[in-house]
Amino acid sequence: MKRILLAAALGLAFAGTASAAALTYKIDPNHTDVVASWSHFGFSNPVAHFGKVDGSITYDPAKPAASKVEVTIPLDGLDSHVADFDEHLKSADFFDAAKYPTITFKSTKVEAAGAKKLKVTGDLTVHGVTKPAVLDVTVNKIGEQPMAKRAAAGFDATTTLKRSDFGIAKYVPNVSDEIKIRITTEAIVPKP
């Protein structure tokens, strides 16, 4: 009986260790949205959505510093819900998407920042310019995604950037230099 209890206890201990190990998740573009908002002459706060997000998230809840994020956002996924405005945003006045077709983020440091909170620092490249950016991240849920039947992770993140830091300064200050970014993402461990 003691052996059975010991075996069960060891099994539970190893199961707990295994579930806390780092996993690498592939970002699900169908359940990921990057939203930018800004002030337009102080009258309104328009938004643009960036879809078709691709990338991976390695997350280790036991050792957040071992975690990492790599994301590519193609500008052909930009959607403000106004086709003419989308084209203007992709023009040389702003993103110059013909010359710089993607935005990328690659983490350089991940730190715990409280219960279910992380601070993710990384290199953000927009318009051919790379600058450091810090994301304030909330861990929404880690577990099995019921439809995929695989391990999944969900995160929300926010940051504020100055577009002029990336060489996109058209109409500043009337159209705000500060851009607020909200991200929600769901990522799933790929099939073996």
C-alpha cells in the first residue's frame, strides 16, 4: 500500500512539473487582434486593426525569464473598416507598405510583474526602424483549447508608442504622435 501511495505521489509531482514546463505556441491569427488607436484633431479616436498575425510564443509559467515572443504582422492585414483610409495608411505618408511590408516584434526580456502579469521587452521594427518597446501583458488562460484538443495560451497586452520614433510623423501633432496599442491573442501548441 505504501508503494502505491508513493508511486501516486511521485506521479502527481512529475505531472505538476510537466504541466509547468515551457511550451511553444503558434499564434492563431483567427483569434488574434492588434488594435491601434490615436487622436484625430482631438475630435475622435479612430482605430485600425492589424490581422494575419503570425508568430510564436514560448511561455514558462515557472520561469518567465525563459519565455520569448516572436511576431510578424503583415501590413496587408491592416483594416480600419474604411478602404480608402487603409490605402492612405499603407502609403508613403505613413507605413510605406510597398517598401516595408511587415511589422515585427522580437522579445529580449520577459519578467514577472505580479499575479498573471508579465512585462515583455523587445525590439519592435516598424517602417524599417527598430526601437525597444515594452508590453504590459495579462495571462488570460493556460490550458487545453477545447476545439483544438491541444495546449493553448491566451494573452492580452497593451503599450503606447510614438509613431515619430519610427519615422511616421505625418500630421503630428494634429493627428497624435502617441499611438495606443491593444493586443489580444490565442496561441496553440502545433500538431506534432
